[in-house]
Amino acid sequence: MQSLKTILIQNKNNVTSFTSPAIITPLDRIFLKNRFISLKNFKKFANNIISSKVNLTLFECLTLIYLKSIKNIKKIDYHLIEAGCGFNKDSTNLFEMPRAQIITNLNVQHKKLLKAKNINDICKIKCGALSKKTTIYIGKQKPETLKIIKKILKKNPSKIFYYGRDFNIKKINNSYIYTDKKGKLKLKNIKIYSSGLIENLAIAIKVARDFKINNRTILKAVTKIKLLGRLQFIKKGNLRKFLFKKEDLLLDGCHSEEGILNHKKFIKNINKPKYAIWSLQKNRDPEKYVRHLKCFKKIVAIKIPEEPNSCSAIQLKRIAKNNGIECVTATNITSGIKTLSSKEPKILSIIGSLYTAGKVLNLN
């Protein structure tokens, strides 16, 4: 969503957005035309909802705060709304004729939360309730997942564009080449390092071109896209004082198997020993996630700060040890950095949770 939002703003469109999760503060979730929602208005709408005494989940409450906050804003071109982990019963599934609906890479990371048995169930939950009066964009999928999606959408009369068939993006030397039926775009100065997020950028470009945004605007916007907590190097700030000059601090809220695989692919080409500070939510399949951590020389496990659904540091240590990975625990982020810091040149990755990523950025 951030990529499309950046392109639309570069095109001088007025935009609101509702995103999840928050990175720096809860106010980050709600963007209104040219600023984030104020704390005063956030509290006002929240108290109004609380006073109704309707039993809601936190995400439902946040959705209502967003809807209340945009009600009286005039001259908006686009409302960008990120669904929760599901969609068929999601509080954001409110619109019969949205301008577009986008499906990014689908996987089983929310299987437990959605009470799904397999990827087929996930696809039904995510795609089965898509509007029949919109334009649907399907991001890059595994072949078997794409097959399931196409079967589900077979009777959906909406126009559907698929990554690979209708648009794609490829890396050639140091540039990315985006291609669709309107031609090619050579993208330069991209500050996105995850292949998965680059593929999501391709969706944003396809949507922007279909919205008749010109190539010059798209190319300029691409250079401005910044994804907080996603393969982001921390080069200055409070946390750097705990590290030596030749230690790199890399922040990545990669909380799924696909995410950690993208992380591994990126750091593979960095010629330094690799260490990690790891946190993870209980519903993120830590037993599967940990299999991809053997590239790290040593891991420090921590609990996600102020997150009740977090695995404890002791739980993560036990899981790591059972998989032959050296792991110790720390009480918090700063303690974890201090534990791993030394004069040895290294890359220190903080991985596993966007909630932890947000706490890191706040500390920094």
C-alpha cells in the first residue's frame, strides 16, 4: 500500500489510508490527506465508540475510528484501506464497488488465527469475498496457490489482472524492469531490498498506470518510497552508540516464512558474519520459522515488547536449541544489541516482528 500511496501523492492526488500494523505509534494507521490523525481526534472517536458499549475487537474499533475520521473530509481522490489478516468477515469488507482490490502474496502465516487448515482455506477467505464489481489485481503467487485463486475467481465477473501474465518486474544488472501491455519502465534508485516487496511494487505500478498516472510521475515516486522496518539499515540514532563502527544494524519485521527467506536472500551477499535478535508471535509458526535461521552465527531471543501474543524469549531459545541453533536470551532490545556487539565486523539483524521493528525505531 505504501508504494501506491507514494505514487498517488506524487501525482498530487488527495489520499487517506488505513494500514496495519502501526510502526511508530497507533496514529500511523490513519493518514488523512496530508497528515496522520491527531491524538486528540483519535481519542475523541475512540471514546465515542467505547461509550456505545458495543463489543468490538481492537481492529474493528480502529476501522471505525478511520471511517469516522474521513467522514467529513472533502475533496479526497482515493481511500486506501488495508484489510486485516482475513477478508470474508473482515471489518474493512464494507464496499460493494471499490475502484480496485489487491491481493498480494498469499501464504499460511495466519492459518491458526483464521482457523484454516491449508492454503486452499486461506485463498477462500482472502479471495472468495472479493467484489464482483471492481478490478482485481493478483500479486505473484506460488503456482499451486495461483491455481487455487483462479478457480475461486472463475465466476467473478470483475476484470482481473495477474502478476506474470499481465504485468511483471525483473532485476537486470542494478535496475528493475517493469513490464505490462503499455510497455516497459526502467526503475532506478529503488530503496526497497526485499524481492517480495519489489513484486508488490509491481502491483502498485500496474494500478497507477491503469489509473492513467504518467510514467514520469511513477518513476519519480519510486525513488521516494520508504518502507519503515522492512530491510532498513539503522545508520544513525540512539542505538548506534551501543555498536562499533564496522557493525551493521539491519531492521526487518519479516514475520512469515516468505519474509525470512527474503531476508536471507538479501544478507547472503553481505560479506560479514551474521547475527540476529529474534522475536515472534505465537501464531507465526516459530517451529517452521526457526528452520531458516541457521545462517546466523548466534541468535538472541527476546519477547516482543508489550505484545501479549508474543513467544517468550525462553520459548524461542528452546525452539532454536532443538534445531541446533545457538541461542541466548535478553530482556529487551537494547540488552540484545549489547549482548551481540563486539569489535568483530558483523551484520546484526533484528527480525521477526513489525511490532518489534516499531519499538526499535522509537528507541532509536
